[in-house]
Amino acid sequence: MSVPYLLILLRFLLGPVVVLLSFVLGEQSTYIVLFLMYVGLFSDIFDGIIARKMKIDTEKMRRLDSQTDLIFWLCIAWSCYIIYPQIIREKWIGVLALLAMEGLCYLTSFIKFKKETCTHAFVSKMWGITLLVAFTSMLGFAYGGWILTICIVLGLISQVDVILITLILKKWTHDVPSFYHAILIRKGVSFKKSKYLNS
């Protein structure tokens, strides 16, 4: 198995581990979970870089990477809820809206293309950064507040972007930077993707 696939596997396994640690250790697991979250983050960064260097960044790998990301970050969110349920409950409407929109993204894609979404869109990447900051704030400082609010708002925006991408595209495509780029793809207009921002 190549290094990129091993990094994806590592991230996939880390998800259940952080949930288990949270159940067993409670608040005593916060810094361990925080550390493992960053291990997962760096595995996500480097699997793409290494795959491109090795020229094995195929559709299959991109899809596997995308679904592993979803599982990993859902596990981190679950872990945060186990450790600090009151922080999540303070924003329960926004959190439920995020989960509902995430489900709608997948439902839209499956209905139209019989495949899951795999856009790796720019706004989704920005949301990923706010997720990282929000989870770091919760795990490291037991604080959600305005940081979590911004994360929820940007998450909803990113999911609307993904749904628009799915609706605009004529055929399933991975790595679409935004709904504007989906319009360009639909019109047959070529554009250059950023190897750093859309990977």
C-alpha cells in the first residue's frame, strides 16, 4: 500500500480512537484528542501532496480521501460533544442545521449522479480551517462562543456552494473550486486549478 493510502487509513482509524478515548477518559482526554486531531490534519495535508508527487492522485483516491475526511471530522465533533456537551448544546440549532445540510449535499449528489460529493471546493477548505479553530478552542480552552458561531455560518455557506455545484454540473466531477467554476465547466470553458487550494 502506498504512503498516501496509508495516511488516509491512519486518519480513518484515528476517528474511532478519539471517540473511544472521549468515552473512557472524559475531560482527561482533551489534550490527547487535540493532538490526534492535528495528526489527522497533517495526514490529510500530506496525503494529497505525496499523491501528486507520485502521480497517483486518481478519482478513486480523491473520493476515498473526501469520505475519510467526513468520518474523521464527524468523530472529532462527536468527541467534543462527549467531553463538552454544554458547548455544543448552546449552538444546537446551528449544529443540527449543519448536519441536515451535509446530508442534503450527499442526497442531492446521489440522486443526480449516484455518487457522493467530492468537490474539495475553496469555501469548504475555508470551513475546514474554521472547524480546526473551533475544535481547538473547545478542546484546548473549553470555549465555543463566537468562534463556533462563525464555523457554523461558514459551514452552511460551504454546503450551499456544494449543492449549487452539484445542481449546475452536467456530469459528476471531482475537485471543483466553486459553483462559479461549475458554471464554467458546464459551458466548456477551461480554467486552471490551484494545486494548493483545490487538492
